[in-house]
Amino acid sequence: MAETIELKASARPRSGKGAARSARRDGKVPGVIYGPKTEPETINIDSNELWKIVLRGRFLATVYNLNVDGKTVRVVPRDLQLDPVKDFPLHVDFQRVTADSRIRVKVPSKFINDTASPGIKRGGVLNIVRREIEVFCPPDHIPDAFEFDLTGLEIGRAIHISSIKMPDGVRPTIGSRDFTVATIAGALVKTDDDAATTTTAADGAAPAAAGDAKAAPAAAGGKAPAAGAKAPAAAGGKAPAAGGKAAAPAAKPAAKK
């Protein structure tokens, strides 16, 4: 289960953009604490201390004891705004929690015993559908992770949320169906038969291209002769009969004296 970490803060007397900019110039991160039946409270947190805690991971799924000028309140982070360029915290929101509260958090998925999966040994790939599982749970019983066992899984098998037992008081936010968390997918492998088929098709394409080149018209703007057609006769003459000789051109009449 998640541990409780103490985080120090100071009250921010003014709210608004001007007060937030002033806090950032002083090396602070402006924040707000809100909760049921209580007015929101504006605070400032040391930027370096907050960033160290964020880098530990699971910042939005951890309960903190927030010490505001000597007064401790239990909170869970709900939002962290980062600078889009320099990637440092700009603003943070906290929600007050009590022992009987139910909070909504995302718990990371963890997969174990991948070497005991026959499907992965045969070249299959673990396709993770949900890297985090969103659940309702008490603030004191937030799971560190959900472990899914891959032992004995073949290619084509799917892992559902029902494959693990939820701790007491923890339930998924999606309760209407047994949703998929991951699958064992087969890897695409190119066989020698596929290569041979591709090569044969490529080889057969070359003669066809050569035949097309022969069928191209000889002269620009002219049409190619039909298959089996005879060559046209010379200008002024007739085409020779099949198997015969070409006819001589007719003699011109003699000039009158």
C-alpha cells in the first residue's frame, strides 16, 4: 500500500494571477486545497521540494500529510500543471481526504512471469491495452500496482481484469464488463514461400513489359498494325496476293508525235 509522506506548505493570503506570479518569482508553487464542506484554501509550496517528490513517481496516487504553517491536513493531489517548455511545476491542486473517504485513482499495471508464457517464447508480443487501472478505494489502501501473471498464456489469449483479486474496499471504476488489460499477439514473420512468390511475380512482370515495348507504334502519331496484318503496299501499287509476287506498276502511255 502507498505510504504517507509529509509535505510542507505555507498559507497564501491572496489569490489570483498576480499572487501566483509573485509566488513563482520567489521559488514557490501556488496551490489550492479543496474538499467537502470546507472552503478552498490557497497555499504556496517550495518548488524544489515539490519537484523532488514528483520525480519519485505516482504523485497523483499518493496520500500526503500537508503541513500548512503547523496545521496538518491529509490530502491527495488531483492536478499538477507543468510549464510546456521548461517542464517545471506551475500549479498544484489537492483534495482533502478522511479515513472514510473513497477516492478515484489510477493504479499502474504490472506483468510478471513473461518467461513462463509459451506464447511469448514462440515469438508472441505482449500487447498492453491498459497500463493503468482506474479504481475507487480508501485513501489508506491505495494499491502500489496490480500484478498480472502471464504463466501458461498462449498466442491469442487475453488477460481480463477478473484475472486478479482486488483488495478489500477496492473496485474498478468500470464495473459493467470484464474489460481487457492485455493480450498475447502473434508476431508477423515473412517466410521463404512468401519470398519465392514475390520473386516469381516480379520475374513474370519483366517479359510482359518487353512485349508491351514491341507493341508500341513505330511512328509518332500512327497506330500499331493489328496482329497478323499484312504490310501496306507501296504508293500507287497493289498489295501482293498471298504466296505470289508483287505486281509491277502499270506502264505509262507513250507520248503522241
